[in-house]
Amino acid sequence: MPKRFKLLVFDWDGTIIDSTGLIVHAIQNACRDLGLVVPTEAAARHVIGLGLHPALSHLLPGVDQQSYPQVAQRYRHHYLARDHEAPLFGGVAELLRGLRQRGHTLAVATGKSRVGLDRSLQHVGLMPLFDATRCADETFSKPHPAMLHELMTDLVVSPAETLMIGDTTHDLDMAANAAVAGLAVGYGAHHSDELRSRAPLEIADSVEQLSQWLYRNA
């Protein structure tokens, strides 16, 4: 059976790696360190997937942008102290290897920095499985379509052959902006009701469901 999608682009945090809780706590602790209003868990979860400046602009609208480097420094302090604790979601590594064996091209589009993604990829040992990656400090942040446009150009794949897989509305909005199909996972940062509002092809509530859908439909 011919593959519908040649290129499968995965978000990282909340889709491949179970880091949502660590990110939320790092955001909250960074704000607490600097005497800023501490965002709620819901607010912190909402900005996961965005680049640093868009995330801080959303979370801290009354804070001068000149303070962003301080917030970022404290965020990194808290996150990097525990990022080794963030595990892969169970079954993800096996899924990715299986998709490679089927002949799919795999990529990552993430709100992480390049340093952060490379550190995480090395830690979990998945770097060899991906043909290309894009990070928020290399191009425009989600939901701008630049990450997908650049990946499709580099890998010589059309929008019709590309599927974006992620756990946030930012991922699905980026897919729509790039005229690419979007598939949601409901086990990450954003709740299924939020994801459903973007009309993804499917919402997979577990890695097992994600695997089943991809093997049947991708």
C-alpha cells in the first residue's frame, strides 16, 4: 500500500518526551525567583511549544522585554537541573524505529532551542532516527509555518506528503499555516477539547493509539 505521507514531523516536548511537568515547574520557579506573578499551571502549559520570547510575552504581558533574559536564565537553571529526569513516552522509540523501517522520513519541529534539543536527543539516544530538525531559535516560532517550510524544502517533500504531529494547538496552527495535515496527541500539554477545535485528522490519546493510526493511515 503506498504511503500517504512521506515526511512525518514530530513536536518534541509533550509528544516524544514527557517533559510537560518539568517545563511548567521551571517556568513557575523562574518567575518566583524574580518576584514576578507566578503563572498558573494552565497558563504555563498553554505556552509550551512556543519560542522563548512569544511564550514570555504571553505569560508576562506587563513585564519589560529587557527582563526576559533574566527570566530565561532562571528558567534554564531550573529546567536543566532536572531535564535528565524527562523520559520518553513509553513505546515512542519503537514507533519511530518502525516508521523509519517503513521508509518514512522523520523530522522534529520544536519550540526548544538548538542547544536544548541536541542535549535531549543525545540523552535519549534518538538523534540517528531524524533526518532533519528545526528549533525556535533558528527561525520563526510556532505557529508561523517557517519550520515546516524549511524542513520540506531541505527534504524535498511537498505539503501534501507531510504530516505534523504534536500535542498543542500551536503545532496544529503551524500545520494549517503551512497547508500541511495535522495529527494531535492528547497526552501532552493541551487538552483534547483545545486540540479538537483545530480539526486534526485524529487525536491519539496514547502512544499505542498514535502507532495504530500511523500504521493504518500514514
